[in-house]
Amino acid sequence: MPKTLRCLTIALTDIPAEYQIALGYLTYHSGKLFNQAYKGAKKMAKRKTWQRA
């Protein structure tokens, strides 16, 4: 089964360079936070298995 891809696309035209820098910074760091939260949720959702001797 193929993995689901998550993508955010922002298309703005004719915005000042300061806004471009701020938006780039915000989207970059929000993506990093999303990835950390997603990985943390996957770890928490794993079933714990114990081997009985």
C-alpha cells in the first residue's frame, strides 16, 4: 500500500521580500514540528510486546 503524502502549498504573488522570508521561516518550522509530533504519535501508538520465558 502506498504511503500517504502530506503537502502544504502556498501560492502568493507580489509580496514583499520580508513577508517571503517570514512565511518561509514559519512554514519550515511548522513542518519540523509536524514531523516531530507525527513521529511521537507513532511511537506512542506502538503496541508493547513482552516475551515470556
